[in-house]
Amino acid sequence: MLIGEVARRSGVSARMLRHYDSLGLVRPTGRTVGNYREYTPEDVRRIFHVEGLRSLGLSLRQIGRALDDPGFTPAALVGDLIRKTEERLAREHELLDRLRAVDAADPGGWQDVARLVDLLHGLGSPHAERRQQAVLAPAEHAPAPAELLARAVLTEADPNVAGALSWALARAGPDGVAGLATGARSADVDVRRRAVLALAKLPGDEATALLTDTLGDADAVIRQRAALALGARGVDAAVPTLLGMVAGGPNDVEAAELLGALAGDPARADRIMGSLTAELGAATDPAVRLRLTQALAEMPGALALDTLRTLVDDADRPVALLASALVRALAERSDPRAPGASPRAPAD
């Protein structure tokens, strides 16, 4: 079979077949009377073997070794090809992300593109100081794209850089919420925690709705962070988690303050007081009962005064002493001449 026919049947150009011949990779077995290359069926099969190995990314030198060395084992070579391919794909994926970030920013000119590229390089720095500098650098025209900042905050482990990213994200407008929503649903608990911290600093109904959804997260830290943010926004759904934080800590003082602020709304004051009283009645751990008693002092006005008066004679002396002091303080605050201003001290 002459070279032209081999080229047609194999799909390998005549020029490449001649190159294979010059390298000794696929040499035609015979020559015609006119000295034209003549390929046998075995030669053609070798051509297909060469093309198959090329499709895996092997160099022609590696292919020659693989086909001619009877003792050649492919495991190490294939493993090396896998590693190099993964590295190439990672670089290509990084490039694709950069192009998408630039496209999403809708730059008005190449100067805008250059600024975005500088920001991307800065955010990709291994040094936290450089990443923070890239975020805080003043924008000459528009703030950094919210989608880009959202992706960055979900992967940022340094708290200072994360804080700068959250600040920049809040300035960038509401578009960053969608990026954080992806993080809030991540299987990685660290990513979800970063998403909640960033959402807590974003205003608006969308951020509030996402924070409310995270109250059902399996991770206690995420639930607590969401509850603190929602409590500060006056969201009623945060109350059960805040009550649990008062009872179990940590951040019990902050949670109690937020419950007191929420109880300033008469529509939920009685429910919050009822829940605190029920928690106190069910608690047996002295430390828990002490925290719950302290939380009663955060209730507005004299809302908790009657409950605290019942605790003055509590069998748990630290609780009784704290209740006595709180009754005195609350009674004097509401009416210095009120009988409750000088409560009976608990018996020894």
C-alpha cells in the first residue's frame, strides 16, 4: 500500500507519515521498483497504535519507547501524564474564571480590564497582606465586581482579608448575595461559615432571607452566627436559637441583649419572657440557670421583675443572690420608692 492510500485510510497526512519514517517510528517495510514507500498491513496497524498513544498526550519519543521496548511498563508514564493534564486543566480553569470575571464586570475599555487583572492577581497572592491591599485599594471608577468578591470571600481563610472582602462586598451592591448563596449551600462547613459571616454584613431582604435559611444548618456555629445577625435585624425567627445560646453559650451575653431588644416589641415580649422562664424552670445545671437569670435583666422595663422576685428564694444560692441584686436594680430603675426596691435577702 503506497503512502497516499495509507494517508487516506488512516487519516494521517503523508507529510506526517514521512516524519514518522525519518524518526524510525513507523518505517514502511518495503519499497516499490520506483523506490516509493510501501506499507504492509502490520505497518498500518502500527500507525494506528502511534495515533492512539498520541491521543493520550504521549510524545513521539515516548511512543517509540512504548512500542519498541518489550519491558516497558506504562504505569509511571500514565501517572505522569495524568498529573500534567490535571495541572494544565487547573491553569485553564483559572484562566476561564478570570475571563468570566472580566466579562461579568462589563469593562468599558482596556484600562478597566487591566485594573481587573491587577485585582485578580492581588487576590491570588499567597500573601495575606497583598490580598488585603488589593481589596482595599481605592477604585478609580467603579467598585470591584460583586461576584468576584463573593467568590474570594468564600475561600479566604485570613480573618483580616475576609473582613476587607466583606466590606468591599457590601459596597459593591446586592449582586454579591447570589455568590454567597452558593457558599451557604456548600458541603464544606468552612465555606458555609464564611458565607454566613459575609451575609451578616450585607443589608437587604435577600441577605436576611439567606441568613434565615441557615438557621437550620447542621453546624451550631453557623446557626449562632446567623441568629446574632438576624436578631440585630429584628427578625423573630432568631429567637429560639438566641435562647439556646443564652442557655448554652457561647456569646450568651450578646444573645441576651438581642432578646431584650426583640422583647421591646409588645407583640413578642410575652412569648420571649415565657420561653426564658420555661428554660429556667427546666434547667438543672447551675451555670445554665445563672446565665438565664442574668438574661432576665435584659428584658425591657419591669417585664422580668415578677419572675426575678420568685428567684430571690431560689435554692441555688448564686441564682438567688443574682436575682436579689437584679430585683433591686430593676425596681430602683422603674421606681426608686417601690417596695421591690429593697427585696428580702435570701436566707442563708
